Amino acid sequence: MIIRKEFQEILLKWQGKKIIKVVTGVRRCGKSTLLLEFQKTLLSQGVSQDCIQAVNLDAIENEHLYDYHKLYKQITENLIPEKMNYIFLDEIQMVPEFEKAINSLFLKENIDLYLTGSNAYMLSGEIATLLSGRYIEIKMLPLSFPEYCELCSEISGSKIEPNRKSYNQFVMFGGFPYVANLLNDKEMIRDYLRGIYSTIVLKDILQRKKISDSDVLEKITKYSLSNIGNLTSSKKVSDTLTSGGRKTASATVENCYTALTESYLFYKATRYDIKGKEFLKSLEKYYAVDTGLYYFMLGSKTGNEGFILENIVYLELLRRGYEIYVGKYGDMEVDFVAIKNGLPEYYQVSLSVINEDTLNRELKPLKAIKDSHPKFLITLDECNEISHDGIRQVYALDWICNKL
């Protein structure tokens, strides 16, 4: 087990504050473990076990609590009067209209609420309106590369350095925390990832989005994985599937993409016009929540390593709290425009720029941008940082591990 320190610190910061803490992210990324560890922290602070209620709504023995009235009744009947009660509700999206119970619990002065959810729908539309101003969202992803090395070191009993060998292993097997316990057994890891994918499809997509054709959903998933880093659209995917003998409407593709992003299997990066400083509605890119799913769904295909690196960089920017867009500058593309606190940074990602033509091609759009905001070229070329007229060329593993 690895303690996700940054998330623990966020929970500690908000402990006892009159606001609902909502931890979101793909299934099996560590949300339940985070709350379990935080409960141990509470006990170490002297909080009585009687003041802690934890309900895993994914467990079959709690299915009777899918009625939000019953969930509310059970929690309120077990409250300890005149003491702060800490309530942990895992996979709250399993309860239809859960927000009604949460809203009523929130009104009580001696309740501190912590929720987890595996579907972005839980904080959309009317639910967000009802809970508006009453919650903070803590977004979790599977393990980062440094976290993966730390956990593997702990399990193996010997230090696993963040180098190309461990990076290649991380890319292939992915960052779902339990994967590190499977000791690089490819078959076991494939079975485990298959279980995660099947659970997400069954519980978070087919039932909730009323998608009846799981075969089309899988085809769209595989298409998206094989086209990481490429601009796409629902019409393009629809045309591709139709030409392959599977007639599929654009609306169906759009519905599937909504389901895939709501379940956190994919993240969408829309386009941003750097010159015009406006967001564009046409075309977008999709990035997988975990590269292990790429190899589980498509096998160990070669030739896509550059786009896999781009996916890794996207996820790392997401971890660091950036809003991420695909940049457009005239007829040129910038891989990422990453914005934090209203300030942009520009990123190009390339497997290697040893070839001079490749280097010039990657630098060209960054050089065209005349503002003074940071510009990066991230590659897997093992070399010290190089400056190209202020553009920082950095070694990907140093950047991912925060060694710069």
C-alpha cells in the first residue's frame, strides 16, 4: 500500500470544515484506500471509532441502501450526539438521487462528509446545482510514474529507480495501484485490467447511459486508444466504423464518448486558438486514464511510443492541476496549452528529436508564439536540459519526476 500524501494533505486541510469532500476518479485508482487511510488518521487523532461511519455502496450487503431514504435513516440513527461524526460513503453514484440524502446530512452541524464516486455524472446538472457551493472535488488518477516506482520498491524490498527500464514497465502495465502487487505477471495483469474495464462498462456505462451495444462501445474504445494524440470527431469515428462494415450513427458515437469520459476511462482535450485566444468547438483529442489499458486492449503494438509519451505527459499535467487544451496557432499545432491561474504554458512532446528535421518541426510552432510564457519540448532523449531561444528541451523522466 502506498500513501497518496498529496491527497491525504488535502483531506487534512479540509477536515472539520463545513464542506463536502468528494473524491472522484476511475474505479480502482485508490479512492477507497485513501478514505481508509484517512480514517486511520482520525483514530490516531483520538476520534472514537463510534464517531466514524463508513459505507461501501459497491458491496452487495449494502444494496438495500440504494434507497436514499434508507441510507439517510441508517446514518442518522447511528450518529453520536454532541460529537463530530465522520461519514464516509464509497461509490455514492450507486444510489439514485443520493444528493437528497447528502443535502439533508449536510444540514446537520455535527457531520463531516466524505464521498467517492467513479462517474462524472454524479456532479453534473441538477446535482451540481443542488450541492453548489457545498462541496470540493478532489480528482484522483492512477499512480504517477514516481509513485509507481515507490510502491514497487516497497513491495519488492529493493529500490526501484525511475529509469527507462522502470518507465517501460510502467507504460506497459499502467498505474492502477494493485498492478504492482502482481509482480509483472503479464497474464495476471491482463486479467486484472480486464476486470476493471468490464466493471466500468457494466456498472458505469451500459446501465447508466442505456447503451445496449457493448460491441460498438468496445470498438470506439479501441479506436480511441489506437488514435491517442490524433484529432478526431464523432463523425470521423462514425465513418470509420461504417466503412469497416459496422454502420454507426454519429449520435451513437457521441453518446459513447460521453460515457467513456464520464466514467474517467478517457479525458477529452478540446482545441484552443492561441492567436485568437478562443476555444474551438471542432475536433478534439482523447487520452486514456492509464496506459496499461492501451496494452490490455490492443496488445504490445510498436510504433505508437511517441503518442504514449504524449498521453503520460497529459496525465501528469492533469495531476499538477492544469486545464489542458490542444493548441492551434495558424495552421500549426501545439500539443498542449496548459493553463493554471489564468496563465498558459506551451508543450510539445516527441519521442526523439535527435534528427534535426524532427527538432525543427517540433520547435517551429513554439517559436511562432511570441508571448513570454514558458515553452517546453519534452522528449525521451537522455540529455541535459537544452535551451532553444528560451524553449526548454527537457528529458521526459526528469520532468515527470519533478527533477527540473
